[in-house]
Amino acid sequence: MALAAARCGAHAIGLINTSALACSDPTRLAASRPPKLAPINAAPASSCSDWLSPSLSCANAVGSLPPAKIEKSGQMKRLRSALKRRFQWRHSQAPPPAPCSRIQGGRDTCTRFFDLPDSAAVPWRVPSVSRLIAVPAFEDNYFWLVAESDGRCIIVDPGAAKPVIDALRSHGLQPSAILITHHHADHTGGIEELQDAFALPCFAPNDARIPGRLQRVTEGEQVRPPGSNATFEVIATPGHTRSHVSYLGDGRLFCGDTLFSLGCGRLFEGSPAQMLKSLDCLAALPDLTEVCCAHEYTAANGAFALAVDPDNDALRARAKQVGQLRRRSESTLPSSIGAERACNPFLRVRDSAVVEAVLRHDQATVASDAVDVFAALRRWKDGFQT
Ligand SMILES: [Zn+2]
């Protein structure tokens, strides 16, 4: 594996994108120690490294999440141990390098890179062995490509074939497999054309509404596409649809329409209890897990989140950053689990500020538990006008 050759890291302005941080000597990576979280610094920040540290610290300070029952479940123990094995941490006292972002591949992709000094040991970042490429499509979808160093890539949720094929060509990639999170057409519309063109295996949840020649996946399964170095763990995340799954691999979470940055998916088929359980499972993942959701909804979600939780410093910093990115027509993704735990009201339904806001908004709500608060918050968002 050409780890040493990939001396680069993808980077979202203001929020560290750890993709492609396949840097330096792997033995040194393995020997390095986990980073310690910095002290809480709630001041809004404008630069990448400035942003991530406070948000992680704030996330760390959210002591009530995740609930003990989720923490103790076999599923979460398995996920945590899998991630512990897979993550290789780097840590140093060296100052982070100055970001020098640039768009790779023109305006049709959202992958940004910055160069790192050879020996730079960069705190707060998880080196992934693969590179992440977002392919914008339709009005606000992203199809994700996970590119390995040998030029093969996995395609996540291709709602159409053409944008994917164009991106494969422009990046010189050869697809090895498709992963599908749920049956909606904007996530599955390109499966058959891509399979006809490339003879790809397609992994998908057990749902007859998904087209194509499929290999069905279920909760807890490890998906290893043929000829690929990547392994993805399947997490059942019902709520948006009844058969929705998410995939966790190489420090990244592909969560379709379950978790969005600063929001969550609508409940088309699932109950509030199902969706909250799914979100709790995702929120229990390590802070640095990249959140690769399927839509660019962050600005609208941020407006709602601020209406709910206006005194949340981490949220205000994220909303400011999102505004800057969107004014430049840049992507706000991927986010991170740490940032979402600090900022996303749907992951904070046990936080007193969110509970009080929900009760103030809907005085008919009886908030006897987190599910009631979540259900009322979701109803509020469904009717929210920016
Ligand atoms: Zn959907």
C-alpha cells in the first residue's frame, strides 16, 4: 500500500476533513499515541484547526450523550472496538500547517487538499488510507467516491450514472463496487447503468424497491468489495426509511439520509423512537469520524438549529463557517461526529437548552423522555420556514 506516497490531506475549510491523510511512515503512525483533547475554548474560530479543536472540546463536554443503554449495547461495543483497531492516530506539539486550500478537479467536485510538511505530525486528524471525493448531483445531492491509492474506488449512493462516470474519468479512477444506503431514487437511480458499464457488485439493504443486481447486507456485517483494501461495517439506521443502513469504514461514516450536518432525515417510514435510536448509535462513534451524508442541507439546517439552540457557541461558529462556505459555493461536508454532537440539535435532545426550547415552542408537548423531545423537535423542523 502506497501510504508513504500519498503525502496529502483533504481538507474542508474551517472543519478538518481527514480524508486522504495517508501520510508518512505507517509504522510511525501505528506507534504514535492518541491525541489528548485540548481545553475547552468556546470562542468561534475561523481557521480549520481553530474550528475543530473547540468543537471537539465542546463535544467532549456534552456528558449526557450517548445514553448508557446505547453505550452498553453489543452493537456499540463492536463498533468501538472495530474503530479502535482501524484508527491510527498521530499527535505532536508541532503547530498545524497553514491551510492552502484548492479545489481539485474543477468546480464539479468538492475535494480540497492542503500540503503537509514531510515530517509534520498533525494533531487532531485521523489518517485515512483512502481519498474522499464528493460528486455533486441534482439540486443538493452528493454521491461519494472512496478512492484507494491504486486508482480503484467505491461509489456510495449513485442516484445517477453520468455525474459518477464524469468524475471517474476526471480523477482517473476505476470503480470496484457500489454501496447503497436506502431505496430512494436519488440514491439508487444510477445503479443499473453503472453495473452495465462496469460489471460492479452492489451492496444494499434488503429492500425490494432497490433496483439492480444486489448483494444484500444486514446489521453488523463487514462488507469487503472484491479486490479492495477497504472494509465497511454495516449499521442498521432505520427511521428515514425502514431498511436504511449506514456504512462505517476507514474513519468515515456514510449515513445517507439519516444524519445530516446540523440536522437529520425526515421520518418517511420510521418512528421517532427508531430514528432517535439510529442517531444515538451514530453519535456514539468517535469524535473524529467523518460524517459523509448525502445532501448539502447544512445552511438550512443551521438556521433551524440556531432557532432551537441560539446560545450554543460551537453551533454559532459552525453556522458562521457554513455561511462562508456556501457564499463561495463550497461544500460544508464532510462534517465530523464530534462537531455534530456539539452542534446538531437532533443529537442533543437530552441537553437542557434543547429540551427547554422544544417545550417553549410546543407547550402541548409532554417531554417525558428523549423520544418525546425528538418527535417534537422533528415536527418543529418539518414546519420551519427560514
Ligand atoms: Zn432518502
